[in-house]
Amino acid sequence: MRFLHLIRPVMCVLPEVASPDRKIPFREKVLWTTITLFIFLVCCQIPIYGVQSAKSSDPFYWMRVILASNRGTLMELGISPIVTSGLVMQLLAGSRIIEVNYNVKEDRALFAGAQKLFGILITVGEAIAYVVSGMYGDLSAIGAGNALLIIAQLFCAGLIVLTLDELLQKGYGLGSGISLFIATNICENIVWKAFSPTTINTGRGTEFEGAIIALFHLLITRNDKIRAIKEAVYRQNLPNLTNLAATVFVFVVVIYFQGWRVVLPVKYQKYRGQEGTYPIKLFYTSNMPIILQTALVSNLYFVSQLLYNRAPTNILVRILGKWQDSDGGQSIPVGGIAYYISPPTSFAEIIYDPFHAVFYLVFILTACALFSKTWIEVSGASARDVAKQLRDNQMVMKGHRDSALIHVLNRYIPTAAAFGGMCIGALTVIADFMGAIGTGTGILLSVTIIYQFYEAFMKEQAEEMGAFGF
């Protein structure tokens, strides 16, 4: 019996969004996307009921940028369950461990059902793990009733995320819920760091957290206007105008590189004279390399912190990573592998410890290139898979024999995957070195996702205009 057939008995009880029975108009898609985003943002602000206390150090701090999660709220788990289940199922299918025929409707439905079932099970597992580990206070202090209530809240929030993502994936909205939530979370962080009205008492007096608001506040309160501008541009330990300018610069550079592609001419075998193109982008695997790299590093951070808190004197644990609490209450790596694969926090740190900067650069470039090349194999985007798709559509490469199709694609796709992954990694490093707000990883994720939404938006708009004969 095939693995997917085991999912059949539970398909009838899994929550499901019905596929649309008509073509959804563009404006209605925008409306559903807006409603989905609104529900997500509301859940990000509703605190979990029954929490006794929270640890000062957040062990999942490093993972939240790609999980679209918000600590202490209903979105505590973020998109972690659905991303984890999706990656596991893609890896199992891509590596042929489970057999999936995407041309068969039943197989596609069973695969989606299996992914949803795993997502629900992971949601329950993570909710229980969070409560048992003491994230919300000692288990004996919060009591069994509150513990079950917290688990139920996290489970319901997880179901909401799964449903909202499926709603957009089924064609009611634009893009996917996962991408929408990640981009929103990152952009919210950037806007907050630019315009936050929160005041912080520093050694120089009370200052605003937001870089833009701090500029105007300093200009009004300081007698020396030149010094006030310099302070707003270069101030330490708080967002400054240099960080903001670096963020804008990286946004522009990534958008510029998004347009780089190689266009291969193709023609139809069935309809002679009809030709088309097959574009291969520089960022062939999009933001997947940086997501996988961040997931790897985040899990290593998490394991390293847990081990260091339990056995700080063990030599193997110290090689993996040494940690200390910062002023903001977060644990930061100060030694070991965890330190060297974390980005330098300033140019001064790069000059003080150049080996750290070089090691971080080499690690990011190598990891992104390897993850990118691996991902095309397991996700069905390799030259062999693309050649099969073209043949299934009765398309051949113009100027080449049909037998040479894989050879021609192999000249471009693996190179685009590896080099594109390295470019993504390089841009991440540049953003980190320049001190961009939201980390290099966050900016790369947000820009690539926003660009994907822009392309989907333009495509939908063009189709709508074409339907009216414009």
C-alpha cells in the first residue's frame, strides 16, 4: 500500500476550504488577501490567556524572523507548523521516499491532505512542548487547567493559519499565506524601528526608538543642530538613519537583481510556427536558500542555548557555542561555532575580529549555494524535471534537437541555482555588515516575497484587462 493511501480515512475529517466554483475577480482576490492579513495581524496582538510568567530570554528569538511569530500572543507558533510540514513533505516527495504523481488529481489531494495532517500534528506537538518547557511559567504554577487552555489557544491559532494559507492557495486571494505573513512581520518590524514612539532612557537622556522620530526630536531638543544630526545618523544601540539608509539600499539592489534572467527560446512541436520563451531567473530558487540556511542556524542556536544553560563548563558544549545575556534580555553568542556563524553587529566588530567576518561570509555563501543546488533536486526544479515538463507540453528548445534538451538546460539551471544562491547570501552579508534594520535575512525574504506578490498582482491585472478586451 502506498503511503498516501493511508491518509484516505482521515481526509473526511480534516478542515478544508472548498475550491472556488467560478473565476474569482481581481478585486475580490485583493479583498480576501486584505481580510486574511487583517486576521493575522489581530492574532499577533491578542495575548495568550493563562500565562503565569515568561522567561526573560526568548530561546526562539532567532527563528521568529522566518516564522512570522509574535511572542506571548496567539501567533506564538507563527507559520512554523505549516512550513515544517511543507518542507518535510517536499523532501519526502522530491527524494522519492513517497510516491506522488502530480498529474493525478487524487494524488494531489492526498498529498495536500497529508501536509495538512502533519501541520496539525506539529501544531499540537509544538504547543505541548512550549507549555511543558516552561515558556509560560512553571507547569505546577500555571496548573493543569491553564496548561490545557494555553495548548487549546495555540492549536486554534494554528488551525487559523492553516486555513488562511489554504484560502489564498485555493485561488481566493493573491500568493500564499506563508509568504504574506513573513513579509508582513518583517515589514512591520522595519516600520516600527523607523517610526516607533517608544521612549528609552539612555546615558544621553530620553530618546525615541524610531530613527525618523528620533531625528526630529534631537533637532528640536538639541541646541547644536549639526551634532543632533550626527547623533541621529550614528547613534549606537538604537536604530539610526544609517541603518535605515542601508535597509533602503538593500531593498533597491535586490529588486534590481530580481529582473536578471536568461531567456531561452522554445517552440511548439504540435503547432508549427508558434514560439515562446522559457525564462531562467538569476534567483532561480527565489528565497529558499536563505530560508533553509536560517532554519539550520536557528535550530543550531536553539540546541546550543539549551545545552549551554545545562552544562556551561562542558568543552564540547562550549565549542558548539558560548552565550551571555545582553541588555535587552536576549541571549547572544560570544564564542564557539554559534558565534562565528552569527553576523557581526557593527563595522567596529568587523575590524576588531576580522576572522569572524570572513568565516561568516564564507559560511553564508557556501551554505546558500549548496542549499540552492540541493533544493532544485528535491523540489522538482532540476534540468531533468524542467525538460520533462517541456516535453509534456510538447515544447522543444529552438535550434536544438529534442535529445539535447537536458544538456542545454544543464548549462543554465545548476549554474543559476548555485550562483543565485551565492548572490542571495552575499546580499544578506552586505545587509548585515551595513547594519540594515531587520537583519539581512529578513530584508531578503521580504523583498523577494513582495516582488512575487507584485508579479502576481500585475499578472492578475493583465488577465482582468484582457478579459474586458483592453
